[in-house]
Amino acid sequence: MNQKYILTIAYYLAFILLGLTLGAEGPTLPKLAENTSSTLDQISLIFFSGSLGYLLGSYVSGRIYDRLPGHQFLAGVLLLMGITIAFVPVATSLWMLLLITLIAGFAKGSLDVGGNTLIIWVHHEKVGPFMNGLHAFFGVGAFIGPLIVARVLMVTENIYWVYWTLAIAAFPIAALIWSLPSPSRRVTPEEHKDAPLPVLLLAIMVLCFVLYVGAEVGFGTWIYTYALQLGLGTEITSAYLASAFWGSFTLGRLLAIPISTRLRPIAILYLDFAGCLLSLGLILLFRDSAAVLWIGSILLGLSFASIFPTFLTLAEERMHVTGTMAGWFLVGGSIGGMILPWGIGQAFVRIGAGAMITIVFIAVAFNLLALITFTRTPVTAPRKSKEISVDSPVEPG
């Protein structure tokens, strides 16, 4: 088999594991709260600590990949992630759990940057379909995660083996990546390094990523608890519901590949946001219907799926996306992944479970307004020729 495809498969396996950790996180929240004697608003702090670690890992690791052999560092990151997540279910205090999720978040952020950067170095200008595949496999992991939780709860009634299974899986993937030669680093052309930043456009697009990632992660991690608290599902069926959301998300990522060759990015985004608002509106209107919750969650997953990569494509249409800009996009996503899920946890306790859908709906509505503003803001900086930057980290899924 061609060496490029072997490397690609290795990165896909790593991103399946990354998706698994995210997909399993939401359905285990009640058990984690029980283990640490915490309330739901307190346990939601793990989103803040995990996203803070993710942000730090994303910021630091980009520079490390530029200086060290990529596969050796990526393998070390996988080992760190495996070791830390093994301790998640045995943490008996909230502060211990927050420290563990902070370190695990650092490893996840470094893995995210590594997978995206290294696959660019492997495939260069032909990276498009392989990049879509990378994020589709992240969705595969996020889809399987809740299913694993459901099966483990049926057999053992605890979550220990959920996290221990994921921890064990990290080691052979790390060994595989360590054994493969690291791809050669691409150098950004000199003329792009000092290009001025279109500050206003960049700020609006960063806000788009804040709102999008916050809404996606907020819904994906809290839908299990939402269904459980409103009596719209059991522990098992609620886990299946979370899995259905991530499964439709994965399907949407796959469908986006051929669609993106036929429609312009702005048209795709408007269709995506229409689907998001429709699905969330249905869930709000028929709050007591388990069937509508399932339909709305599946439609929402399909609609969410292509927003992140299409944001990147649209940004590249209007301004040359340098590594610095892409780094700010990831920072925005990390901030959204910290604030919105944490805020939903506070709302669960202070307002009620139903507030979760309202918060996500508002975030999506403001995201659409930010998108419209972005498209109507004039470009003030001259656009450079197209170039892929080697230190351009992109979304965790």
C-alpha cells in the first residue's frame, strides 16, 4: 500500500479515538457527578477545564510540530491522553476531575492540531477529500461513543470500562504512529508571513466559530441529560439518542463532500442554518414529544455537520487564511466549547433542563446574524494568492 495512505489511515484511527472521547463524555456526566458528589452545574466545569486545556494544547503544539518529528510528538500525545482518561472514572473529587480533564484537554488539542497539520504535509494541495475524511472519522468515533456507554451501563451499571476501553485503545494507535516516518514539513512562503490581518473580518469569523462550536458541543454533550431529566428516555435510550445525533453528524460530513462541489459555501451555510433553526424550533414547540426530539436531533446533526469546514472555505474566499488566522479560529472554537456547555450546566440547575434547547437556539440565531454581517463587511486588506499554511489547526471534529 502507498505510504501516504498508511499514514492517512493512522491519522483516521487517532481521530476516531478523539471522537470517541467526546461522544462518551456527555452520557457519562450524571455518573461523573455522582462519583464526585457534584451537582450538574458543578460538573459542567469539566467543559471549562477541558476546553482550556484544549486551547493551551492547540496553541503550544503547533510550534512543537514545526520543530520536532511530528509522529514522535503525536504518539506521546496519544499516550498522555490514554493515561489521563483512565483516571477520569476513579476521580472522587471535583477538583481532581477538573485537573485530569485539563491535562486530557491539552492532549486532545495537541492531537487535533497534529492530525490536521500532518495530513496537510502528507497530501499537500490534494488534501481536500482526505481532510473531509479525517473529520468524518471523528464523527464516526463520536457516533460510537454513546453506544459504548449504553452497552457498558447495561452490563456493568458503571462507567469505569467506558474510559478504560478508550485508554487501552490509545496505546496501539500511538505505537503505530511512532513506527511510521514523519512527513516532511512544508515551509510557508516568505511573502505571506508578514501579510496584514483584515481585523474586522477576522473578528467576525472568530465569533462565528465561538457560537458554532459552543452550540454543537453544548447540544452534543447535554442531549443525554436533557432527555433523561425530562423523562423522554431511559439511561439506555438517551445514550442511543446522543449516538443518533453524532451519527447524523457523521453522515452530514460525508454528504457535504459531493455537495460542496455543486454549491457555493454561502448557499450551503444558509441551508445549514435553516435546518438548525427548524430542528431546534420543532423540539421547542413539541417539548414533551420523544419522537420529535429524535427527529429534531437527527436533523440538527445533519445541519451542523458541514458548518465548520464551510466556514473555513468561505473565509478563504474573502481573505487569505494564514496560519495566524486559523489559529484564532481554533481559539474561538475553544472559547465557545468552554462557555456555552458550562452555561447550559448552570441553566439546568437554575432554570430547568428545557433551557438547554433555548440557549442553543439563541446561539445558532446569533451565529446566522454574524455570518450575514461577515458577508456584507467589505474586504479592506488585499487578498493574497491561495496557499495552505503548515501550522493551520482546524476544528476538533
